[in-house]
Amino acid sequence: MARRTSLPTLRTQGGEIVASVIGDAPLIVFIAGMPRSGSTFTFNIVRELLERRGRVHHEPHYSILSVLERSENADHLIVKAHSADPMTLRLLSVGAAKVVCSFRRPEDAIASRMEAFDLTLKQSIEDMSSWLSMFRSLPASTLFLDFEEIQNHPVRTAIRIAREVCPGFVVTEAARLARKYSKKKLKLPLMR
């Protein structure tokens, strides 16, 4: 079977979405993480894994179709968002993209957003409400990642992500990426 070198065409046909992906490439991955739950770690692992397997276009955006229009000659597409438009949710429901979703206790995420971005409680709750609306619509095939697992077992988490998006990955590759992007590593003081 020949390997495709461009992203699939996504179009509507009689109200239905037609998407065809051959084998494990090309890939569209939607990172649907709860705010302040490790979604950036997840994004970085997915991005580096796919960059080793072709050209990647990535954007933070609520619409897969909007990002797809700007992806030019990319082999893979990564969209990271904390909310999604109705067409993106429909694409996810028919399996047009792999979905990876990090989460944590909502009260911890709200408190973390308030502290990190100097938000009010009301602003933080509104942001969380938007994410919860999207979360309710994610397909059963979504890979769910608990923040505690990401934080305490980054290598195991990276291996789970790699299994989902890159069949044929090498465990040492996932482990290296986990060490590179783990929260502990990123928070080390700079040595001069």
C-alpha cells in the first residue's frame, strides 16, 4: 500500500463528512486538554513524534478545518485547543482525527489558572465551562491522560501517547521526549 504524502481531504457530502486516512500516515491529532492539565506536555510529545515522521503543521485553534486550510504541504496536522467548533466536534465523532485529552480535578485547574494568569474566579470558571462543553462531546476513542500520571510518570505517559499516534515508535524515543518535556526538567533553575 502506497504511503500518502499529504493530509486527507475533508469535505461534506450530503451533510456527512468524508475523510480517508491510509495506514498510520498522514495524521490529524487534536489535543483537547483541560486548561492547566498537561496539554502542553502532550502537545510537545505528539509534535516531536510526528516531526520525525514527516512535515508537521500545528496551531492552537478551535477549528480543524480552518487549520487544515493553512497547512499547505504538511504530512501531519496538530491542533491544540481548549474548545472546539461544531464541525470539529463532528470530525472527531467520525474518527477523522486522533484525540488526546489531558485532565485534572477541575478545582485544581481553576486555581492554577487563577494563579498563573492572574484571572478572577469568574473568568477561570467561564474558561472551564467552555472546556467542559467540548469534553462532553469527545469520542469514546479519545486517549485520556490524568494530570497526576503526566506529572508523576511522564515516561509511561509519553509511551501511551506514542502508542496512540505513532504505531511502530521506539520506546527509547518516547522516554527521551518525556524526560525532555517533564515538568521537573522544565522547572530546573538555569545553571551559568
